[in-house]
Amino acid sequence: MFYNPAMELDRDVAVAVARASLPTGRARRGWDMLSATGIRGLRVLHEGGGFHPMVLSERDGQAIDVLRENAARYREEGAAVVRLDAQRPVSRGGFDYVDLDPFGSPVPFIESALAAVADDGLLAVTATDLPVLAGANRAACERRYGARPLRGRLGPEGGLRILLAYLAGATRRTGRRLVPRLAYVLGHHLRCYVTVTRHDAATPDPVGWIGDSTWEGPRLPPGPAVGPLWVGPLFDPDWVARLAPPSTAARPRELTHLLERWKAEATVPSVLFYEPNEIAGNLGLRSPPALAPLLQALEAAGYAAVRSHVRPSAFRTSAPRPVVESVARSVAVP
């Protein structure tokens, strides 16, 4: 009920983030808002290091007993268990790291998370309501996130960008702004790590709408414009470059592959991605162009092109759509 083995890889990422990207030289304060039995927060505490305390909170009576038992062995390292409703912050503005990992939408807890995270602190947010954010239930997305979603193969990344846009608006209401460091789609959930800062608070957020009539990126499904979306980068290249697989990783091979993909992807901050089969379908080609020759041809034409983590055959490129389609025709098998 409270432990999900499928999230092992995602927890590996959280440990890598804690080891590489949080303040050093002093005890860091962390809050795992929805701890359940504590597997994520305790791994970040024990394997990430440097936290004192790591507050683990839960309101469910069944889970809290297991959480206390699990946390007892890490008490000297800084584990502190609190029973509370995470919609109310355990402390205001005092945490270097706040982790919000709900079952479903994070929306009910975002105000509390932002109230708890310190200036220049790191906020990690998960959303598992991917069908809503990816457009399967447009009415729910409009009601919950105030956004019109993308549908189809682009839906998951569109949902990630809706989540970031929502977070950006909520952060603005606290007088601060967010800076995405790492935002990704993994399996059936979305996850983002953002710094919450007062620096350059007057700088507008890259949030907007996209519609096929003016859009020069990957072809969109027919219909009205979608958004508001975060149309800025999903990755901070320098930040992502510091991530490395910890020796304690549960899935080291998968984590290494994922980190390598993100590091490459961070160099091409384009919005949305292409896939050879979709290009072939749009152009009426007999078969999709092979991915490797397509990327090589785009690079030879002077554009950046890298594979994306979002889908197995997806790629990002700095080339506009007419160039991508022209190059695809040139490398496709007649």
C-alpha cells in the first residue's frame, strides 16, 4: 500500500540530486512532506547525507506506525517523524529541501510546500495524475491546473510543462520565482526539481500558449492553442552535469543511462520533440527515417540534435520544422 518498487529508479535520482546539488558546509534541513513508510525520505537522508533534520511527515494512522519504526534506526542521522496534514507547513521558510511526492496531483500541497522552502532552497514535486496533465481528461486539467493540455504522444511533455507553469504562478504569488534544474517524464509520473529564489524576481517567466498556426516546432494535434505551458528549458546544464550515480543506487545501469540522456538533452533546450514515425506519417513517407542518420544529417546541416528521454525514438533539435522535414526526406529510404 505504501511502498512502490516501480519508483526505485526515481528514488535513485533523488539521492543523486541530494549528493550533488544541495548546500554543503552546514547541516541541511529537509522535509519529506508525504512520507508514507519513509522509503524516499530515509534514502535521501542516509544516502544523500548532510541533513539534520530530515522531517518525515504523515497523517495516515496505519502508515505513521511503520514510518516511526523505519525511522528509528536513523534517528541519530537526523530523522524526525511528525504526524500532520501536509497541507499545513511544518515550518515556514526553514527548509533547504522540500520533497512533495503525492499519490495523484500535487496541487493541494503546493502552497504548503512553497511556504516551507527557504529562499534559494530546492523544491521537488511529483505528479502522478498523468492522464489529466497529458490530455486524456481535458476538463479535469482545466479545472485543476487552469490549462488546456496537449493530447497524444506529446501529451506527457506537455503535462510536465503545464505543471511547471502552474508551479511558476504559485511561486510568483509568494514574491519569488522558480528556476527549473531538472524536469522529466519517467514511466507514469512527472517529476521536477526547481530552485525557489528571490533573485531576478522581476524577470518574466517563460510561460505561454502554443498553437499550430504560429508554431514552428513539432506538429501539434488539430484544435485550439494549448497552455499555459512552461516554454523555457527543462534542464539546467551545469546543474545536471554534476549528477552522478551513487554507489547505493538500486538500478545503477538504468540510472547511468538516464543521467547521460539528460546531460545531452540539456544542451538542446527545445520545446517538445520529434519522432521519425510521426514525421514519416505527416510527410507520407514509405518508412520512417532511421534515427541515427537523421540526427547526423541535422548536425551536418549546422543544427543541434539529441535523443530525448521522453520516448524511445524521440529527439530534440534546434532546427525548425521545415528543416527537420526536409532532412527527414533526404535520409528516408525511397
